[in-house]
Amino acid sequence: MKTRRELLMERLSNYRTVPGHGPDISRKSDDELEDYVKLLERMFEAAFKQDDDVGSDGI
């Protein structure tokens, strides 16, 4: 069975940051990592969500 941290690191592996500009995840607690992963997931979802208005080009 995987630990909480291993599961969080697995979820975090779906996202990339520019080298030297991301957080030092080795120093973060599990709670901080979970908050960071949730933030990335919400940002990704907001950036790529589908527009419900089919045919709309957003202009």
C-alpha cells in the first residue's frame, strides 16, 4: 500500500514547472503538497474546461 506522500507525488508528476522556479517539494509537508496539487488541478481544469455553448468561438 502506498503512503499518502507517494500518492501525492504520483498526482504531482502530472504537472511540470520551469526548472528552478517551482516549489521545493522535498521541504513541503504532506498537507502543503496536497494543497499545491489541488491548486494545480483547479488551475488546469479552469484553463482547459469546455465551453458549454457549442459553436461559440469566444469572441
